[in-house]
Amino acid sequence: MEKSGLVANTPVWTNMRDVRNRIVHDYLPEQTKDMFDSVIGEFYDQLKFSVKDLNEYLASIARKSGFVD
């Protein structure tokens, strides 16, 4: 995904995915708040970047495919 420009920082993205997996698959109530704080604080800029670039990427595909003028 880094080659396509959708991920600017692969290690951060991998860390975000690991946190997501711990939140979803492990029941760790005492650690859940810390994990969500990581998502909101540490990962916010990367997520904001990813959403913006994903929208641009999808728009370019739509234009190339003729779905959008």
C-alpha cells in the first residue's frame, strides 16, 4: 500500500493494525482505554492522511474508468 501512496509510514500502519487486532480480538478491559487513546492521539495524523489519499486514489480510478468526468 505504500507504493500506491495510500500509506505514508508502513511501521506506523502496522502498529495501528496490531492495536486494532488487540482491541477486536482480545478482551483486555484495563488496556482498552490506552489502546483507544493511541488511536486518537498517536495515529490520528496517519489516519487523516490515509482517508484523504484514499479518497483521491478512488477518485482517480473512477475518472480513469469513466465513472466520473
